[in-house]
Amino acid sequence: MLEIQPPIRGPSLAFVEANPAARSLLGSNSATLTVDKDGQRFVNEAGLYSLVILKMAELQAGPYWAIHSVPEDADRLALFESGIGHGVLKGDTIVDLAEQAGIDPTALQATFDRYNALAEAGDDADFGKVPESLIPYDEGPYYMVRMVPAICDVLGGIQTNQEYAVIRADGTPIPNLYAAGSMSNKQYYNQWYFSGSSLTAKAASRGKPPRNTDKRQNRFCNSGVSRR
């Protein structure tokens, strides 16, 4: 089960409730090392946010953690400190963090050392993170923030076939019922976040209206489904 929390991967709801300023960490972890419950790196942290979130949801390997160095900014430092006990851990070493998080210390240390070696070389041979986001860590102490995958959009649960006819659970189309725009998931179902461009994206990919139907009576809308 995914924890319901603010949209876009970010700190746990417990941290946000303890300090609403934790929302500033939403989507801002591209330059950090993020690991799963086993202390393994699993994704390009600077990749497209929807793909990172989907990978987290697909693996079901949480809790996920983002490792931060002690920030120089006083406000950010105070933010991390306010989260201790609410999804934020602090340790002088990586082993300290691992023990607090219930992660095998040897595994997390190996992942950390590997990441630092890649960062110092400026080449992420494992996941292809861009050099500007591939920043090596200095000596501790460190903070480790629990990260939760979440994303919000207005996509409904309606799936369609290639002609945008709404389909039943068994894949058969419901006669004369069509969906378009953000109400039409199709191959995009649970894969992308369209924001305000959802209707445009679907219009570009939908092509011609359904075959063998009366175009004058077919109506498509972005916010729902239509019958004819």
C-alpha cells in the first residue's frame, strides 16, 4: 500500500504534519542518493519524476530513504532537525543511519561508497544521472529522509480500446460509450502525469474518430464520458 501524502515523491506525511515547511522537499531530491529498504540504489534520482515514482511503486521496496549532507542554509538545517522522529534520521556515519533505519549497514555503506565513487568520477555508469546532479558527499553527519512515492492527476479509472471506446473489465467495448482527454487512460493508464496538457496529448494521439459511427452524434469531453 502506498501512503497517501502530498503529490510528487517527497517526505512522509508524518514529517509534513510535524512541519509544513517539509513540503519544500517535494521533488527536490535529484542530487541525493536514494535507497530502498535493503540499502540499494534503484533509480536515476534526477530522472523524470513520474518515472521515478512509478519505479518506487513498482518495486514495492519501501521504505525509501534520501541521504542528505548537513545543509549550510540555517533554515534547511532547522527543517531537517524538526523532522527527527517524524521520518528523518540523523547519524554521524552511514552505519549509524543504517542501524536506525533497520538496513544492513554493510549493504548501505557499499551503496554509499559506490555512489560517491561515481560522483567523484563524474560518470554515473549505473543509472546515468547527469553530472550536475551527481554530487559526492563529504564526511558526516548526515540526514536520511524517508521518501514516499505519490502523484496526483485527474485521470479517472476508465480504460479504452484503440478507438477510445470504453471497455469492460473483460476488455469488451461498451456500445456507443467513448472517453477522451484525461478521462481516457488507455496505454497511459498509471504511467504519466499530463497536467493541463492531457486533452491536447490525447487529441494528438487519438487520430480519426471511431470508425463506423455517426460523427455528428459522437461527443468527447475532457472531464468525463459521453454516450450517443
